[in-house]
Amino acid sequence: MTTIRDHDLSRRAALLLFAVVVVSWGVNWSVTKTLVESVPALWTTAIRSAIGAAVLLFLLAATGRLILPRRGDLPVVFTVALFHMVAFSSLVSFGLLLAPVGRSIVLGYTTPLWVAPGAWLLIGERMTRARLAGVGLGLVGLAVMFNPLAADWNDQAGLVGNGLILLAALCWAVSIVYVRAHRWISAPFQLVFWQSLLASAILTAMALVVEGPPKIEWTPTITAGFLYGGFVGNALAYWAMTMVNRSLPAVTTSLGILGTPVVGVIVSMMALGEPLSVYVVVAMLLIIGGIALGTIPRKEAGNHRLVVGRAK
């Protein structure tokens, strides 16, 4: 029987789907900010993760790709679930309680800056001059964002929130470095449901212990926010990126995903009324430029194979 997995998308369809993913992820930061202002942070993450797991289960079952993880893939299931889906998502939720979306999404997308040195130190990936320059440029961007003229050092809550977002980016980087080193048995998308299921169980247990039973007023806004975060921002985005990665060059997706923080900053201004300082704009451009510099493909001597440093 022919299923959707048997066909790559046309370039036009893949670019359109990729644009949808970038916009969806950018919007998701403002949606999360709205949720955590009304629902405890851990419950926000746990409920959204559970919705995503349910949708992923349906997608995998409908396309005939639902499997049990092989023993050799269990380490990557646990690593991604713990460091990305639990640690990153939880820290972002807590960070957004204390910090504005605009600054947060720029800090959250510093992840590729930490992946390059981490992959060099831990799994022996070569640190090229372009990657080193990219990390340096990104760090200059962070310095711009946290210089005394841009950051309110008396706003302790905001600084803690920024610190949590940076820690979240480091956790995501740990997950990415391990994913690069892992020897895959099953396809990555086939394991996403199990990663989401494990993360949902851990997050629910943490929420019960730390925040107690949930007391949620299910307004239309809250309900729509959870459905969006779980269905669009989580499950469908994972599926869509799987399709996009099969249909577009790696450099296109590596550089295109950098549009996410730009979308996120714009949406936070329009939907939440957040002000945008020149320092955040400059920092965002420097950080995005640094990431782009580290992901520009180069030609190996003697052949024309492209080498792309990808963050995700």
C-alpha cells in the first residue's frame, strides 16, 4: 500500500510547509507566554506534551510507522526526552514567566552556538574557522543584549528568566550533540512518539509533586493555546520537519530555521504589545548571523560534497 512516506514533496510544497513550521514555532513562544500566565509552568508543559504525544501516535499509526524502540535506540529516546522535551521545555516555560518573549526567543535560539564547541569537545567534530567565527559573533550578540545600557540589572526576576532560557538552550544543545553521536537503528521520527510519551510521564509526575493537582480554568483562550501548542507547535511540526528535511537541502533548512526568532519577536510585539529595543534587534542580528556563518556549507578539497553544521 502506498503511503505519504513513500514520496518526497515537490520543492514548492516543501518550502511552503517549511514556512508554516517556522511561523508556527515563532508563534508558539507567545502562545506559551499566554499559557504560563494562567496555568502553572510544569502543567503547561506536561499537558502540551501529552497532546503532542497523542497526535504523534495517530500520525505514526496512520502511516504504518509505529514501532517499539530497539534496545540500541533507548539511549537517544531517554536523552532527547530528558534534555529537550523535559528540561528545555520546562525551563522555557519558567523563563517566560519572568522575561519577555522577544528577549527569550533570541536567547533560546543561541543553542547552535553551544552545539559547535560541544560537538568539538565531546564527539570530535572539527571546529572550522567559520564555526569558530560564528560562535564569536554570537557571543558578541549576547554581550550586546546584556550590556548595562540594554539590561535592567535591577530587574532580578527578568535576569533570572533570561538565565533560565540560556540554561534551556544549553540543555537543548546537549540533546543535539548526543543525537549527532548516536548510531540510529530506527528512523528519528519513529522514536518521537516514545520520546514525547516518556517526557509527558516525567513532566506529569514533576507537576504533581511540585505544583500539586492542576486547577485550570478552561477558557476558550487556554484551550486554544494548549491545542495549538500540542497539535501545531509540537506534533505536526515534528512531522512537517521530517518531510521538509527529506525534500530540501540541509543548508536550506539550517539557515531557514533562523527565521523563527524573527517571527517570534514580531508576533510578541503585535500580539502581546512587547516593546522592541534596538539592543535586542542588534543582538538578534548578530546571533543569527553567527549561527548562519557556522552553517554555511563549504566544499571539501578534492570533491564537491557539502558539509553542513546543523543544529537540529
